[in-house]
Amino acid sequence: MERTLILDTVKKAGEEVLIKGWVRTRRDHGKLIFLDIYDRSAVLQVVVNAKVSEEAYKNALSFSPQDAVEVKGEVKKRPENTINKDLKTGEVELEVKELTILAKSETLPFDMGGKDLNLELPTLLDHRSLTLRHPKVISIFKLQESIVDNFRKIAKEFGCTEIFTPTITASATEGGADVFAVDYYDKKTYLAQSPQLYKQMMVGVFERVYTIAHAYRAEPSVTTRHLSEIVQLDMEIGFAGFEELLDDLELVGTTILKKAAEENKEILSIFGVEPPLVPNKVPRLKFRDAQKIITERTGRDLSKEPDLNPEDEKEICAWAKEVHKSDFVTITHFPTKKKPFYTMPDPNDPEYSLSYDLLFNGEEISSGSQRINELNMLTESMEKRGIDPKKFGMYLQAFKYGIPTEGGFSFGLERLTMKLLKLKNVREASLYPRDMERVDERLSLIYKKEPKQ
Amino acid sequence: MERTLILDTVKKAGEEVLIKGWVRTRRDHGKLIFLDIYDRSAVLQVVVNAKVSEEAYKNALSFSPQDAVEVKGEVKKRPENTINKDLKTGEVELEVKELTILAKSETLPFDMGGKDLNLELPTLLDHRSLTLRHPKVISIFKLQESIVDNFRKIAKEFGCTEIFTPTITASATEGGADVFAVDYYDKKTYLAQSPQLYKQMMVGVFERVYTIAHAYRAEPSVTTRHLSEIVQLDMEIGFAGFEELLDDLELVGTTILKKAAEENKEILSIFGVEPPLVPNKVPRLKFRDAQKIITERTGRDLSKEPDLNPEDEKEICAWAKEVHKSDFVTITHFPTKKKPFYTMPDPNDPEYSLSYDLLFNGEEISSGSQRINELNMLTESMEKRGIDPKKFGMYLQAFKYGIPTEGGFSFGLERLTMKLLKLKNVREASLYPRDMERVDERLSLIYKKEPKQ
């Protein structure tokens, strides 16, 4: 008998079907047992009635949550008054004839049957291979998939070619210190902090590119919004100046979140969040003007600050929401010396740069700039920051051969997911988050087992 | 004046347009200069006539290949006898009024104007940021993009969720020796050899998953078909047994190559290769039977061999082509002891395993198996291979909680691209290939500049 996907049972009332999936919950009521069984498509109420099959009833008594099972039975329309509108399959149920455990689960260390898991983050992560199975947790990653799909879609509409850039690099990508070193045969190499340099090089090849890339940051601090390994959604656009890049950034950023929200209303409602407020025109502020607004609102003097801190980001987002009915705000013209070497200084005021951040719901979700596209200017900018151009030979080679005005931006996928669902910690938006203290298991646990290597 | 994409000039005969792009070639004929200008959409013949604009003509004399330029002019229908059917824009040309260099290129170290580059591989890679701009080289990566798109498409049709798996791992993924170590804060971690373990863990969450992941192999040898960093297309399918997995593997493998070939006929013709021969039913052979066929054809005794070597793969593919008119052949039941710990032994003959390779055009392009999905069997299989289960705590956790019969397969993206275009070396199918000797530049060159770190 061929397997029926659970969602398809809705169309099969009166028919006998075979379903496969996992037990979510079991409720016993005398000689009746109710099982919620789920597969990749949906969840279904399964009724085991001793009067229908005594054998099935006896079998079902051994069923427990997370068992992988297969069940044969007849799909029945539920009486009007027992229809469950919260379920896609709420109009039907399965009257069981036969059921089998395919793979038995151990007893769960905590209840997985509720709407929420209600676990502290360390517990959630210590049991990650189990807690990921909770429907609310699964939905985070279904939304994440949708964000990526929408990014790809708009990137293709922009005429971008998808590229795959290497993550093992000979030099620290942006010349920073926070890189992981790799033993590469008998040499030292590094994990790329971003696909930045490669996507720029590819402007000379494909003109417009996008990539979904892993990026690595050895930040020796534990915050709610940083991970040591992330997924980045990157775009780079040739023959584009500053204003066009800003338009592109805002269009891409608002579109992917708006579309992901529209396509996943159910998930947003599980998390009790509203779809993003997208104005006709995202408010744009120069960095110094944003600071002035924050000062007016809070009294804090920011005139010596070279960047926005998390509190500033929250404040300027609150302003954008109040004044412009927008969950988004773009900040431009950050101080040049705080930006990476490839950032183009503003020709009218070189102390500031043609850089931009897109903020959403209180936090930066994207960063980018127009780039320096002229070889000498680029090597000078490197040297000014103490970076040796000789270590970036292949990167600089691209700029010998006609790289036009260009720029781009990138989004952190986990950050986007976190902000859209208003999760408290970015770790919740990574299947298996990496940080200073954890690589799947807590490092302190893994490494106590044996002498330090 | 707004920019017109070069491909769109075809519809604009008689109109004045502004194009932006790069100079591919320049040919001077007295007071006429012909430029081939390309952007991301197409290439166009641009005619600079001193009689139309003396100033434009003088400017054009300074144009050279790879200059990024912008050109204004009138789109003209070409006379019937000068139509170039090899170009998408072959029915028109641009009569120039004004032209400007946006970014000047240095003199090229070799001619980039021909149909082929004709460079030795080391030269091709030493100048990678330039040689990638050659149209034939670009087309390799356009085809690669199409392979990935088709993989995603069929994975979605299969009901797979896209996942993003970490590449920094606490243990060598498959327990092997060929891993790169990473200095992770004050601990040692490793670069994942594949997303294998994570995709298996995710069967318990999403039932069916796919991922496009970087994988790392510290293979201390230089061959034409191995890289140190690759992109893998991975799929994993829950509630599926061996026969179903084989059907899925063959459907996915043949579909992505067939579709990529159909959608890129022009690229295949640039490389002078035929689309893949896909039979109604891909021939399937058990490993030992494949060996027997090879022995019959070559006289080589393989009865002691535990695997197929590259020569064997070529021979059995030749057989499939001759006997089954197929560029594909599937080999199953490889010896269990040669396969990774998670491979399910054949219950009827445990010396052999429920494993499979898909071969195409003389080489393995995909490998996979039904997996061991039972916890005790899994830890036993690890111990038999000298792998400490304690190091795989998070992986094994997943198997405590009901993982059904499952399996999957993975494709190396660079290998697929190489085999479809019959490239001689897999490095040609990687934008910036990593191997023992090269990370962008040759390591011997990078590291001679300073004492070994």
C-alpha cells in the first residue's frame, strides 16, 4: 500500500490510507487512544478504538512521543462540532486499523507536546537534535528557508549570477584580527570573514552577482546577536553609484522580509508578531543626522561616537516607526576610518564614506557601501590601515583590469530570521549555532574528556 | 540618459541608447574602429566612424580590451549580408556618438579576444581574476549556476526543506584523517568533510532535506579530480528504503544534468559536447557484477579489489554506453568495510552494503547509501572502525528519538560541471580552486615572502 502524505488525507475521506510520521502526542481516554501524528506535510488526529481493532489498541498503548510510526486506517470526516480549525487536516481524522513502530524513541527529557517549549537556551541547545523537532522551532527554519528563497528570487530579477566563493583564504579577509586560523597542509590559512573580496572580484566577470555564503568571526565575546559561523546573503552590483545602491539595498531588504512574512502568516502568528511595516520610501539619514535625532530624543551626547551602538540603533528605529510608520531606516555616511579598506570615501567629505546600514526592528540587518574601484586608491587605503597589499594579490589583480563603479550589501541570515520573528537570541535562528562556548555540545564538556590538544 | 542592457538594443533599432560594459576586442580599419562591447546580457558590435564623430573616433583610439566603458549612439539594423548569426545582437550594431572610459584596464598579459584562451592551467589560475572574464570561462559558471538551480528545483519537488549546516565541527565528520584543523578560540575544531551527519540529524526534523554546502578534504595529493574545498549538493530522505533511494538518486542525477544541458545548448556547443544520454532506466549493477563485466572486457582480475578505481569507472561507463545507450550507470553494494560507519550493511549479505554510486561519463558523480538508523547498531559500527562515539554526542542524540529508515546522496558541484562539459581538470570548474599548492596564488609564492608562520 502506497504512503499518503498527511496533508493529502483531507481529500481522501472514506478511503483507506497508509501514513508515516512521528507521534507528537498521545491521549488515552478509556478504550480510545488519540494520537497526533505528523510528517513533513502536516499533523493529523489518529483515533485508536479498541472496538474497531483490539490489536491496534494494544499496540498503541506502547506508542510514545517521537516514535517513528506507520499507521493504516480509514479517513473519516469529523462531525461538525469536533472540527479543529487550527489544523490543516482539522476536518478529518484517521480511524486506525493497524499501526507499527518503525523506530522507537527514548523517553523524552521534557514535554514536547505543548505549543511552546519553555526551555532555557542552554537546555534548548544541549538537546538541539531533539528540540529542533518542536513545531514552533521547526517553523523558525521554514521561515528562514523562505527568506533565502525570496533573496534568490530578487537577486535573479536583478540579473545577478549566483557564485560560490571559497571560505579558505590566504589572508584575513578584511584585514581584521578576529579570524580563525586553519592548518592547511603545512601552511596557515584563514576562514573568510565574508565573501566580500570575491564578490567584488566577480563584478569584472558577471557584472552582478549574489552568493549565499558561510562567514566566520572569531569574536571573543558572547552576545545575543553574534555567532562564530553565520550564513550571509550577499549581493554586488557593477556600474552602480551610491544612490542606485541605496535604492537596491532598500528594495531587496524590504522585499525579502515582506514576502517571507506574507508567505508565512501562520508562522508569524505562532510567534505573535506583526508583518513588517514597509513605507513607500524607507527613511534615509546620514550618520551624523541620525545621531542628532537620537540626542534630541534621549539627551545623550553622541558627537564623539564613531558608530551607532545597539541602543542607538533601537532609538533611531523607534523614531522611524513613530515618524515614518516604518520598521526600516537606512543610515548612510559612516566615518571612513571605522569602515573596511574597500569602502569608498565620500568625494565631497572624505572623512565620511559612501557606506550604509539598513536597520530593521531596532537592529542593523544589512551593511554595505560603494567600493573603491581604482587600484591605487585601494592599495593606499590598505596601507593606511596597516594592511599589506602583497597579501591580497589575487584580489588586487581584478582591479588592474577595469572594474567600474560598484558596490553591494549583505544580510546575515540568522539575524534576519531573528528580527522578523523577534527572537531573543540569534542562536535560536541557527540549527546548530557556533560560539565561543559551543560547537554542538558545550566545548567545556567535549574537552574535559581528554587532555587539551 | 538611462542605461540600456546590450541585449535590449535588438528591439531599439533607430533609437539612441546608452550602454555600459567592457571592451572585448578592438579592430581598426582606417577611419573606422570596431569595438565588441559586452555586459552581463550580451555582446554588441559598436562602430566608431570618424565621419560621424571625429571626437568619438579620437577617444576610441585609446580604448583597449577590458576597459570598462560607456557608449552613446544610435542602434542601426545591419545590412542583410553583414548579419552575424553567432551573436544574439547580430542583427544590429551601435553607431557611436560619444564614448567614455569608466575604468581603464592595464595591458593584458595574453590575448583574451579569441574563442579559446589556450593557456596552461597554472597560467589560467595565476591570472584567475582576469581569465574568468573570458566568455568561454564565464560560460562554465553559467552552466554551474543552472545545475544548482535544477538541483534546488527537483529537491523542492521532492518536498525537501533547505537547511544550512555548520562547517566548523568538534570532530572529524566521518572519522577520517583527511581533515583540516581550525584554531577555535583556545580549542581545536575541524572543517566538515561533508554535511552528512547534519543532514541525517535533520531527517528527524524535516523528514526530507537538501543543502548546498562547502566540504573540505585535506587530501595530500594533486589529481585532476580533487579539490581541498568543494561545493556539495546534498539530499537526505526519511521513510525511504534502498530501492526508493536508488530511484531517487537516478532521477535527481539524470534530471539536473539533462535540464542543465537543455537550458544551455549554446554553452555545450562552445565546448563541443553532446547533451547526456539518459536512458528510460539507468543500468544498475552490484559492485561485484560490475567488476566481472570489467574483467570480461579487459582481462584484469579485480576479485581482490575492494573499490572501483578511475580506470574501472571509465570501463563500466563505456559498457553502459555500448550496451544501454546510457551515459549513466549505478553501482550498488560496495564492500561494507570500505564505506563510512553510517552505511547500512545489506541484511542478506552484511559484507556488502546498501550503498550506491552514480557514474556519469566515465566517473563517479554521486555517492550515497541507506543509513544505519538504529542507535546501538550505529555506535557498534563506529567502534568497529575505531571511532569514539563520545565525540559524536549531538549526532547520536538524534538517533535516540525515532529516526526511521532513511538515506541520501550527494553530488560534487565542480565534478558535475567538469563531467558535463568534459573539462580536463576539476579546477576549471571552481572560480578559485583550493588545493595543496594553491589558495588563489601559489602557496609557494605567498609564503616565500615571509618566514613560515
